Amino acid sequence: MLFARLARVSREIAASSARSRKTALLAELFRDAEADDVPIVIPYLAGRLPQGRLGIGWKLLNQHIAPAVEPSLTVREVDARLTRIGSVTGAGSQAERRRLVGELLAAATDDEQRFLFGLLTGEVRQGALDALAVEGLAAATGAPAAGVRRAVMLAGSLQAVAEAVLADGSPALDRFRLTVGRPVLPMLAHTASSVAEGVGKLGSCAVEEKLDGIRVQVHRDGDSVRLFTRTLDDITDRLPELTSAALALRGARFILDGEVIALDGNGRPRSFQETAGRVGSRTDVATAAREMPVSPVFFDALSVDGRDLLDLPFAERHAELARLVPEPMRVRRALAHGPDDLGAAEEFLAETLRRGHEGVVLKALDAPYSAGRRGASWLKVKPVHTLDLVVLAAEWGHGRRTGKLSNLHLAARAPDGSFAMLGKTFKGMTDAMLTWQTERLKELAVEDDGWVVTVRPELVVEIAYDGLQRSTRYPAGVTLRFARVVRYREDKSPAEADTVETLLAAHPEVTR
């Protein structure tokens, strides 16, 4: 398949607001795709690279190379070239990577260049998420959408299901079953603004602590234990203490869902960055386990003794969990049976926050486990942090944001009167906001290198964020987690923006 075809479909999906039109475009694309194209086409449409991060940043892309007149690149050729670029290391690697990126851009048409920029900078946001691709795949093959959705859930991979169904049709769906040792995509939660809203929507529900740890799926089959992350990466070798904990449980064959978290000497959670660093470390695991052990906290059971529990109500799944897992290794919880229990649920949230955790998750007691989906029967509630920050610069967008200033460079006031950058965000912006901020920032511009527009530090924006983590990339040594725009504060001057000192004081768990 020509890469130009994929770029065109991506652009057409971005331009369409109708879900039916998006599905039709995807269905037509899948019908024309060859089997070897599918593992590339699907992640590209979702704005992901199969290789992960390639280290191709603005400096490598900022070459202003004239586009090709006619399309010639295939999907697989682009993938091969990107793999080659990502593999270049050692002396002279920067120059060689720049040369290879230049060759790729020169072979791409204008439309293909824009799509490549979006892929490599993480700004492909045309709505072609996996859920939409499932519908397109079903339409392309005549398979039932529910069957495709469940197969993807059990396989943990839309690509694997697409390859099978495009090759063999609907009967291929029967190959995908819940199997100990093969991870499934985890169920995710929507957001509620408050415990009252959540209880009002769900009725009878469990109110569980929301831990700021790493999601983990534990598979045990006799003496064999495998551990998988939310993205289905196998991390068994990195967490020997978790393997030991799984082997100490009563059951011999199960799949459990939970989190791992690092605790300090007082039993309070360490920062997310410390937990993530421990889970991500592959070197000298034994020493890491001694110096920073992680603790498992389980909250769901997907399979026990060969019995598939996914379709059971949560109350029954939790009963199976309680039978296998001792209370100290289960998530803390309370039960709310409607508005009459609201006071107890809100007190549980307050106590959870006092214990250093980030909020609660409300789970309907009668709901099945909707693996791989952000189900409406799980609702997370956590306090939102906000800051008034100053915009230092913005980056030109790509895809549907072409021609708009999108990715904001955000800063707080430093002790010496300057502005210390804390990170970037392109999230939370409506089309109207993008149009307004583009015009406003162009008025404040002092430099435009074609990628980044540097502006006078005069515009204040209110930013919501989920937390703080240490970072050597920024002058204050920290960066914001999951920052998104709330609104612009033209009523505030830069002198009224929040300070680095205030930010650090609000997050002692990161700075201690």
C-alpha cells in the first residue's frame, strides 16, 4: 500500500465529524490492505510508531526539504526507513540520522510530509483510535463488531486480530480466548468530577483507593509466573518480589489485575517517578529490589482455576479475589449503596488523600470486566491541580492543526525574576481556542524558526495537571504530568503567575 493512501485517509478522517464516515474510510482502507501492511497501518492511524520512540525531534525534522511531486513510498518502506533511523548509534550518528531523515522527507509528497511530521512529533489526532478501527475492521470483513471487539480484548492486539480476520474471515475470531500467560488489555476508567457524581451515576458501587503506581497483570500457572504492564510489556524479570508474592497465593492458576507501588519507611507512597524508575530498570535487579522494593496491590480477578470471570459482575469477581489474596495485598475499599452512603464515600476519599494516594475509583458492583475499554462502570475521582503559567513559545501544529500554533511551552516565575520552563502541552484546546491563541501568539512573536515561535512572556494560561515529576530537561528540575489547557487568563499579568517555589511546596513527595 502506498504511504500516500494512508496519509490521505488520515487527513479525510480528521476532516470528518461523522463516526459513520470515519468507519467507512477505515473499512475501505482495510479491504485494500495487504496482510503485511496491517501491523503498520493500524498504529500509524492511531498516531503510534511500532518502533516506539525513535529520537527524531524538531532539529532533525527542521530541514525544509522540498517534497516529491509524485508518491512512491510504500507503507512498509517508510516503516523500514524509520527502523533504520532508530538503529543509528555511535560516533557521527546525529549527522547520519539527519541525512536519513532528509532522504525520507525528500521522497515524500507534501501530504506525506505533513503526516510524517505528525507521526514523529506525536500530533496525529484524527480520531482513528482503536475502538473506531474495530468498527472499520468489522465492516471490512463482515465480522460482528462485538466479536471483533472481544477478540481484540483477549488478544491484547488489534493488529493480531486484523491480520487473522483479513486472512481467514469471521471464523478466525474463535482463536482468541482468555489464556493464562497471554495478557489482555486492561479495563480503564472514565472521569467523574466528584464522588457524588460517581455514586449518582453508578448506584451501588465499590469505592477503591486510586494508587499512583504501575498497572500490572499477574499470570500464574503452577510454578510459572508472568507479569505484564498496561501496555502488555513482559516485566517478569524486573520484579522478583512480585513473582514471590504471586507464588505465595492460594491459587495455582489465575490472572489478577492490580498495581505495584513503592512505599517509604512510613508506608506512604513514593513518587510515581520512583516507582516507574524501579519498574523500568533492567540492570542489577536484585540490588534494586533490596533498595526500593515494590508492593503489589490487587483489585480484580480475571481468571481463577481455569474459569473465565470477565463476564461476571464485579461483586463476584471481587469475591474470588478475596478468596485468593490476603487483605494486606488487596486495594483498600468501601462500599456505597447509593446517595445515603455518600458521606462515608467522601470520607473514604479524604482518608485516601491523607494517606498520600491520588484519589479513588468507583466501580459498579454489577458490571463485567470490559477489557481494553474505558468503561462507564469505572469512574475515577481525584483532585485537579491547576497553575497559572506564562507561555514562552509555541510549536506549529500538524495534521488537523496545520497552520495553527499548538504545543505550548509553559513556565513559572523563578526566584530571580525570570521564567523557568516546566514542560509543554497541546491538550485541552478547542478549535476556537487554537484559532485565538495562534493570532494572539503571533502578535507576541519575537522569533519563528519554522517550527517554534518564541514569544514575549506576556500571556498567562491556566493549566490543569495530574502531578509533578523530577526532570533534568527543565531548569527547575521538575516537569508537569498530563498538563492540559483550562483557559487563558488575560485578566492576569505575568507577575501574577505562579512561582516555582509555590509549585515545589505543593508537591513535597517529589522534592523530598
